[in-house]
Amino acid sequence: MSWIPVCYEYDGTLEGFLTCVFESFAHHEEPVCFQTPHEDACTLWDTRSVNTDRRKAVRVFRSMDARLGRGASRLVYRAFLTCLEEKEVHIYRFLQYGYQRERGVMEELGHPLVSVLQKAVQHLEREAHLYTGFARFSDHRGILVGEIEPKNRVLPLIRSHFTQRYHRECFLLWDRTHQEALLYQPGQWVIVPMEELRLSAAAEEELHWRALWRRFFHTVAIEERRNPRCQNTQLPKRYRNRMTEFCRDGEGMEALPGS
Amino acid sequence: MNVMDKLTILTDAAKYDAACTSSGLERRGKRGRMGSTTMAGFCHSFSADGRCVTLLKVLMSNACAYDCQYCVNRRSNDVPRATFSPPELAELTIQFYRRNYIEGLFLSSAVIGSPDITTERMIQVLRLLRETYGFWGYIHAKAIPGADPMLTRQLGLLADRLSVNIELPSQHSLALLAPEKKKAGILAPMAQIRDGIAGSKEELARYRHAPRFAPAGQSTQMIIGATPESDRHILTLSQALYDKYQLKRVFYSAYIPVSDSKLLPAPRQFQPPLLREHRLYQADWLLRYYHFRAEELLDEDRPNFDERVDPKCSWALRHMEQFPVEVSRAEYEALLRVPGIGVRSARRILTARRAAPLSFDILKRLGVVLKRAQYFITCGGKMLPGLRVKEDQVLGHLAALERPALFAAVPEQLSLFDGEVGG
């Protein structure tokens, strides 16, 4: 019995996607592409709009660890945050294969359907790890404000690190790529959509600390060991445009749209 | 003198210290405190020499009473001198930390007056940070050899990691170049710190709120290439330090000419032995994570590392009788010894082969570097299809693989390879 190929339109959330998975198994439909409302690519297949249903999503999510092996739900959750192209299709195929094969799929690390997700998740986790070090904050009237431009949606992964680190501070960390921000005040955090961030110019004191940091950064390098290629490998240039030590004041943190 | 000038002088004086890690301790944030630490640590930036910047690495003072020949801060050297006041340094640390520039403070110092006075001043800074500012981030402090053990203990209760620099790899070199430092004087605080850490762990097991002494362990560093010791001598010393003193890390620092002393290599023609330092770090990893012993890697006939290939390849080439390893059956320890297979890929092989038979394609997806591993493994009883290399050509092939990377790391060493036939 062959399943009918379709294109699913959903709201772009993980819950929405998991509802699609539920619907696909319920109706014997095989999604070959996924669309969110913002995209209007036309496809050759029948398009079906799927309404997010939390109960169905939870059922699918809970079934994963039991039927695919430990860590499956975590892999799917994280894969959904990655910038893997057509991530929905990849995750769907992984699930389809996993449900067929029953236990053991999480051990099949060398299977193409599994390794494509794991590579993408590794990329996400590595980027998140780097941003915990490379993100820079400025003090704006007592509130710490930072901005990052990641390829993957790293905020949910780095959230707990920064809320631990800045336990008694208030801070805002804006993800320019995905237009969302992590907001924190002691005891409370939230990740919300945020299209732009306008900041007033930095105060005198803030400029003073930045200047000291730049001085430290340039002084600590040993001239006889100069090695720009190693520096580029460890700290790729795409991270640098928001980093204090690589920007002059008036660039980077202040050069935000509309300010 | 303003803070900017002090920071410049005291960073410049501290930059030759190799250790810059913020790892070894998981400490979650706490109400009313500032900061946290994590097991793996973070790099916050990379300086122009490609080294990780994670801690604010400065000296408390560079006005030294000693005259060690290899050291830029020696008494007889004509350089500007400066000393931070404890509040200046504490404020600098906190403000850098808040902006996520650093993971904490690495505090070292020249000997101001005496080891005791120096240690007391360092304690003042750490106390200010921990108690007044509620700083909960990482602190690495240098124990000053010769200081009162009670003071070193206080330092260790405030810091996360302590280190004592072994400075030079042999007693003879130490006596020659650092007459004020004695081997016994360096090893005594090291042993004290080791016992302090062990004692604190024992107490913690009994009382949850027992004070923690250097919970991220201790480390040390030595200068490479200023004195004539062989790699074998150095690596055996490191191994003894790991075994006997339970060090977390030994750091190696290629000597950079900072002095005209006749006892040291002349600054003019001298190139810092960066490739040698790199090979020593690679071997150090083999000791700590790959179950190798120093005696296996180097012996009396072969006291130095082959500069063309890494120590693991070099070992494998001399032990071809142990290869090829059959990846679908070999034990973890045997897999770890294959060039091109690391800790991560070895673990993955163990998991993956339970679920499905392995193939070379699968190995590649598991992260095995086949370019290296192909000469040393079979998969399902077969070598990689199409691989035709005679045993004596393998070295040439492996050396050729390293050449582009070496080009980046150590351009001045390239002349080494001019006579080499690539594969």
C-alpha cells in the first residue's frame, strides 16, 4: 500500500510539525515538502494545511524515546532548531525509518538518515558553545544588552548558561538572524520575537571598559608567535562583527538599524 | 599611573604564561552571586597568535625581587614597572566579566619583596572579589614558591585552580638560570596543594558545606627550548607529575627570547620551537586520554619526536605488527591507538557496530579520518578498496597530509621539509 505524496503547510513551530507527523501516519500521507505561511513557493503536490494540535504533538513527542531509543526526542527537538535545509523532511524521514525499525535506530550512528540529523545538531551545539564565549554585552543604564547573528537558533541552548552566569543582573540577548530575544530579570526569563533593537549611544563609562578590553586583547598576543591562520580557524570572521575587540566604537554594537 | 597603563604593562608581563583555561569545575549560579563556571570552560576570544583568551591574565605586579635569566620580569631587566591595587584589579575583573569578555581571573605576580608579602596581596584581591563583589566565576591563582603554607592554603580556599610553575625541565637548568628557585621549593607547594585537594574532597564527602580547596585542581608549566633537555626527558617528567602530583594539566611554552643572557640561546637567530611545543602537546594528550605511556612513545635511541608526523602516527609506524586493526571487533583501547580515530569516533564505533555491520562509508560518517586511518584498519576483513601503498611509503603519505596544517602553525619551520619527498 503506497502512501500519497503531499505538501504540508504548518505554522513553523515544533508542535505544528509534530502534528503534521501525526496526520501523516493517520491519513497515510507522505509529506515530501513542508511550508510555513510566509513562504509561497508553488509545488507539484497537493498542499494540505495542518492546524497545530497540542495533544497530537505531545503524543508523537512522547512516543519517540519509547519507540526509537533514548535520546530520540532530544535529537528531534534540537534538529528542529538547526539551519539544516529542508530540516522538516529530514526529520520526517528519520522518524519514518525509526518507527519502522523499532528499537535501535538511535544506535545506528552511521545510517545516512541518522547521521544527517546528528551532523546538523553537532553544528548547532558547536555554534551555541562558541556563542557562550563570543557574545558581547554592553551596559545600558544597568541592563546588559548583547547581540548575536547565528546560523542556527541557539538561544534555547545558551539560555541556561547566561541565566546562571548573570543570576543577579538584568539582560537582553538579541538573535538578529531569527529575530528573537532572550530577556532575563532575576528569577524570570522569556524568549520572545523581536524584529529590531534600537539602542542609545553608549555611555562614557561603557566606552572606557571597552577601550581597556581592546588594549588587553591586543597586548596579550605574542608578536613572535603571530599566526593569523590559526586565529581564523578558531575564531571565524563571521563572529567578529559583533565582538568588541574587533570593532571600533560606532560600529558593531551601535550600528543597529534606525539608530 | 592610570589603569590603562598598568593594564598594558602587567598584561605584557603576563602574556608568556601558557595556561589559559577555565575548565575543570561545574559551579552553577547562585542567588545574589555573580557568575558560574562550567566543566568544559569557554574560549572568549582568540588573539593574533591564535591562542585562546578566556581569563583576564595579568600580573599583580611585575616589580620582581628575583633575577631569573629566562624571565622578562627579572630584576636586572630595564622595563617599566607597575603594581595593581586590589580594588583596581577587582573592579576590572568584574566589569570585564559582566560584558562576557572573560570567564574569570588568572592572577600571577612577580615576587614583591618576599613570597609571603606577594601571596598576602593576592589573597586581598581574591577576598575582595569573592566576598565583597560576590564573584562566583573562575579564578586561577599562581602559588608563589617559598610562601608560608598557611598563606598558600588561604589562596587555595579562594581560588578554583592553583598552579606552581616548574619553569624548566631539569634541576640543572633551574640552578643555572633561576638561582633563587630550587626544585624542592617548587615541589613542596605542589605536594601541599595535592594533599589539600585530596583532604578537601574527603571532608566534602562527609560535610556538604566543608570549604573547597582548589576544586578545579592544579596545573603547571615549563619552558621548552631554552635548555638542552630532550623530548623524552620532558614527557617522562610530565608523566611523573600526572602520576605523583595528580595534576590536571602540564603546559609547555616555547621559549621566546627575552634576554641577552649568555646562558640562553642568542636572541638574534633563535626561532621559538613552536612545532616541538605542538608535538609535546599532542603527546601529552596521548598520555591523558589515549592510555599511552611516555616509555612507549620515546626511548633512549629515539629521544625526540619526529617533526614530520604526529606522535601517534609515529608510534603506529614503528609498531606495524599491531596493525591492521579490525574495526568491527577490536576493543576500545585498540581502536584508540589507530591514527585517525579519536576518543569520540572510537566510542561511536562501539555503539554503531552493535546496531548494524560497519562499512568504510559508515566509518566516514562516524567521523573517522580515513585519510589517516586507512593504512591501519580493516573493515569486515578488507582494507579500503583501491588502497595500494607499500609499507615503507606510508610515512611519506602521512607526512604529506600534515604539511598544509604545519604551514599554518609554524611557517618558520618549513625549511625542515624542503628535502622531503611528498606522497
